[in-house]
Amino acid sequence: MATVSEPVAFVVTVKATGDGVTVWLSGEIDLDALDALRQACDEVVTLQPCTVDVDVADVSFIDSSGLNSLLALRKRCAEIGTHVRMVHASNQVLSLLQMTGLTQYFVDDDDAGRAPPRGSAGFDTNGAVADG
């Protein structure tokens, strides 16, 4: 008997951290996640931080619509002078960025200023959409 797994719910959490913002993403970043990701993008732009760390440690899947949403976040942040970087990326996510030629847009060469680990203040561990 084949086992069918349930889709992993998408969760996004935005938390101001000093002069920056951390956006924690969890689950599958696909077409179903776009509205939540757009709302998070709006919130980030409203905060006008110096930097945005997009923590993707708990991302299990990203499709083309998810990549486009992340690029839109980066573009909107660039328009207000905010630097966006992806942190805690799995090998799977890094491979996807490399295959699509997007690594240079999201990954810094150094680890300075990395986002706090999962479970720290502001991260919703209950699986619900939350904001700081």
C-alpha cells in the first residue's frame, strides 16, 4: 500500500531584529504560499530595515512561483536600499539557487549577521502564520 504524504503547510514569520528584519520561512514555497509571502513582503517594506535575513532552514520545497516571490521581495527591498540575504539554506535550496543562477542575489560570501537560530524570539514554533 502506497503512502501519500500531506503537503507541508507554509508558515512565514516576520520579526524586527535591531536595524534589520528576519523573515522565517517554513514548509513549501509554492503557488499556495504566494499570498502569505506577499503580505510578509509588504510588512518588511513598511519596516524599512537596513537588512533582511530570509531564514530558509525549514523550507522543504521551492517552485518557480516561490522563487519569483523571493525575487520580488529582493527587488522591493532594493528599491528602499535594503539588502536581502538568505540564511540557513539547505544543500537542496543552495542547489536550486545555483541551477537557476540566483545564488549571487541571495547568498553572501561571509556569515556575518546571520539570523538567529530557529526557536529564538519571534519564531512561531506552533506552525501558524505569525508576525512579530
